[in-house]
Amino acid sequence: MKKQKKKQSRLLIVSFVTPIILLVVIGFIYVGPLFGMPSMSSFFNSSSDTNSEAVIAELEQENIMLQDQLRELENELVVKEAEWNSMEEERASDLQQTEETEPVSVESATNNDEENGLQNVIKTYQQMSSKRAAAIIDELAIDVAYDHVRSMDETLRASIVGRLPADKAAQLLEQLADEGG
């Protein structure tokens, strides 16, 4: 009888303890996360969480660095704008002083326009091949050709005059030597 009572008590304990253990485990799995307890998946995925935390940390650092660079570039922009504005103000005051101190004659304005036009032509020659530029200068009257060649820098002049016919090149070089150009 004692054996049977022992068996019954064990059976009774097992029948009460097993459901309680199951209820605790189920509660831990399903109800625990609602109260801020870690879920079971976090126990199995702890390595991926560590990796994602590392990626998040890297991205946050990169974000901070990019924000710092943005601030530096914004500061540089402000400085450049201030420099630009001061240069514009200086230029405006210089122009105003120039207009007040020296009257502009019609002849000097015409000469400036001609010089600007000639400088534009010289820039065009620079962008052409020297062979094509020499062909164009060969077609010009000698005095106009001389004005063009005289306004060029030495390198451009040498490459173009070197491709001109010998007689025209000789005339232009003679005039350059006479006037010291």
C-alpha cells in the first residue's frame, strides 16, 4: 500500500507540475515580449542582431562624418560668397571711381571695342589649327594681317607664320621687326 501511495503521489505531482511548466514556457514565449521580456527568436538570432547592430553603428558614424563634411562645405560656401560679394563691391567702387575721375571719350571707347574684337579674333585663332589660321591670314590684306599677327603671343604667332607663304611671312616679320612687335 505504501508503494501504491508513493506512486499516486508521484503521479499527482507530475500531473500538476507538467502543466504549470508548460504554462510558464508558453507565457514566456507569447506573453513575455508584451511586457518587454526578450522573445525566443532573440535567443536564436543573437548573432544576426550583433551584425545588424554593428552595421547600424557604422552607418551612424558615416552619417555623422557626412554631416560634418556638409557643415564644412556650407562654411566654405559662406566664406566664398562673402569673398565674392566683397570683390563685387570693390569692382563696383573701382568702376565708380574710374567713371568719376576720367571722362570716357568716344574715340577711346571705339578703340576699346576694336581691341576687344581683335582679342576675340585671337582667341578664335588659338582654337583653330595653325594650318587653317595661316590660310585665313593669307587671305587678309597685309595691314589687317599684321594687326592680327602683332596681337598674338609668340607661340601662336610662330606656329601660324611658319605655315604662311614665304613672301607674306617675310612681309609680316619685317613689319614686326620695324615696329619692335
